[in-house]
Amino acid sequence: MNPQVLMTAGEPMSYLYSYPGSILLPLALDQSRKEEKAIEFAFWLANTLDRPIHAINVISSMQFLPETMGMQIAAPAFTWEIEDAENKMQETLVAYSTRQNNHKTKVTTRVHIGDTAKWIIAESSASAVTVLSSHPPKYGFFKKFTLINRILADCQGPIAVVPHDSHFEFPTAPRLMLADDLEAHSIDAVNFAAWFASRFSHAELTHLHVTGVTPDVLKTGMSLALSGSYSLNEAKPDFEVIHAKMLEDLQKKMIHRFEDWSGEMERAKIIYNKILAQGHASEQIEKLRTKVNAQIEIYGQHRSSHYTGFGRVLFDSMLSAKVPVVIVPNI
């Protein structure tokens, strides 16, 4: 979903990105209490962005009846099941809407019948942010077919994944971390991070980029590429100088990513930090999480690139955080 772009009066080069729509909150209603953190985060997000909450529950079109004589029989969803799901959603959400600061949040509910992932993906295209509850990431071949991975693979808007054991503190000035590969396909994540940070006063935004070109990688690569190109007494490139220049260019590129947002970020008194790390992206992010101590992490989404490729951040690495993670698709 591309955000609306509105011109800010008096500043023709400054843009305010507005993500229209409500906060989409899919609920499983499994009575496990593992959705509590996601519901709390959705209400905090709705209050922060002044948006309504739209909660949905999806019932499978074919329900399996209890085993009879060793067999399970499939039956269509009944009207009473839909009404029961609607009542459960109302009861669950009323408990949160009556809490302090939540009473002004408008909440609507809807029960769908069919495939859960497909309904969430369809509804996410018209939502500002979709909030999902997450369990620890699953590993192995079947992880690509789990509900959350299916949704993340085809979502049309920002997805906030909230661990069921999240340590979120509902801050008035949150600490945000944006992991950015500085490519064109991640610019929507950059815009979302700047837009979201600007909704607060004195929020802290740490901009992180990890380059896989370490001094050793650069020296080995250039040595192989230039082998035989120089005579014995001819001067060879200074790899340290080249690497330092490369890091300098990356620093400039990081700052350039937020040029259109400088006015908004200055007005909101955003505390902007940048970190340029070297190594493998997933490993470096894992190491820097403790140092940055972010309350919300933000990533871009590169479709299949999240599964393979040097320097890419795997879904497992993103979802291993103990804080809410927002993944912004590149549409």
C-alpha cells in the first residue's frame, strides 16, 4: 500500500505521508491469552494515530465435527458459530476498550468465512497497520506455510507482529530502530519510520545499515579481481583507503534517505541516530538489539529475498525480537 502524499503548507519540498484506514486486528479467539499483547498494542497504536480498530475473526468454511466411530466428518460453518465468534470478539474487546485512554477508540468487528490468511491479506490493503500476535518462529521446510509467513509474503500494508511475551511499555516517546539496506525497495519502510516517529514528540529513531563488505572481504575480492593486472614494482590500490571511502559514502546515503523528512522530524524533535555496522545483517542486528534497546523495530519487505541471499534479514531474525516488529511491504 502506497501512502497518501500531502503537501505541507509553506514547505513545497516537505511531504507528510498519511496511512489511511483503521488498525486491523485479526483475532483467533482461542482462549489462550496469547493475543493479549497484540490487542494492547493495537489499542495503543489506535490512540497514537487517532484511528479506529477493525477486529476480524475468520471461521473455516468447513468445520470438523468430533470423531464418531473413528472418523471425522466435515460440515459447513453454522450461523450459531458466526454469532458465537461475534459475541466472543465483543466480550474480548470490551474489556480493553473500557481501560483508561481506550474509551475514545471506535471498534468495529467482522466475522469472515474462508481462508484466514487470504482474508487478512485482503483486509490489510485498506488498513493503516495490521496487528498480528506472534509465537516463536517455526523452523524447517514447513515454516513458509505457517499463517504468519503466508501473510507476510503477500501483505499489502504495514504489518505489526507482536510477540505474545512482548515487553512493550506503551511509551509516549518510543525508541524505534529502522533496519535499512539502502535500496529502492526499502524506501517505503524509511517513509513509514519517519512518518511514525513524527507522530510523537522527542521519539528516538535509530537508523541501522549493515554492509557485508568488511575490510577482509574487500581486500580478498579486489586482490582476486586485480591479480595479474599490476607488475611487480607497480603501486597497488590501498584497500584501507578504498574501504574508508566506501563507508563514508554509505554514511552520506543514510542521511540522504531522510532528506524529504527533515522538516517533519525537526518539528517533532526526533532524536536521530545512525549506526553503520559490518558483517552479516541478521547477526549484526541480533548483536545490536541490546545496545539500541528499541521498543519497536521496523523493516522493509523484499518478498522472496527474505529467505535467501547474503546480507538479507531472514523472517526468523525479524520475528525473534521480544518487541513489536513492523514489516513494511514494497508494493
